Amino acid sequence: MATVYEINKGINRSIVFKGIKAQYIIYLAAGLVGLLIVFAILYVIGINMYVCLGIILPSGGGLFMTVQNYSKKYGEHGLLKKAAGRKLPLCIQSRSRKVFIQLQQDHEKETSIGSPASHL
């Protein structure tokens, strides 16, 4: 009897498979392909198959649990937002007022051009 896996997806909703959401499915698939390659390399260099399985199976379980925890903790876009947040500077320093004066002058030009009195 064949096993049927159901993928739940509604309108404007992300894909959910076994509790794993959106891009985490891709992360899991890439990790499993990586583990398959590591298994093949270990087996080809002559390591016993049971030792290879002893390395790969716990690694696969750890990968699945880690991806599932990330999916639950950060949600659909949370991990990407966290990575983007690390790239933000802690503070912005300016040693001169020149930038702010230029911004103020540009703002004054825009407001004077767009004012109704300038069209008369």
C-alpha cells in the first residue's frame, strides 16, 4: 500500500509539509542531499556501511529536528528577517552637519516647487 503525503496549501498561504513551512522545506531537502553525498563519499573510500549509517542517520534526525525547530520558532519569513537584521548598523555617525543641511535644502526646494503659490 502506498503512503500518500498531503501538502496543505490554501490561497495566498505558504506550503506546509509535516509542520515545516515555506523555505524550510528547501533547506531540509538540500541538507538531505548533502547527507546523501557524504554517505556516498564515506562508502566509496571504504568505511563500513554500518559505520556510515551510524553517522548519517543521527545527522539526518538532527537536521530534521533543527529545521523543524527553526520553522516553528521563526515562521515563514522570520529567519530571513533575523539574517537581514544582523546586517543593519548599530548606529549611524555623522561628523558633519553638511548632510543634514543638504537634506533640508532639498526638502525646501521640493516644497516650494510643489506649493500652489509657485504656479501663479
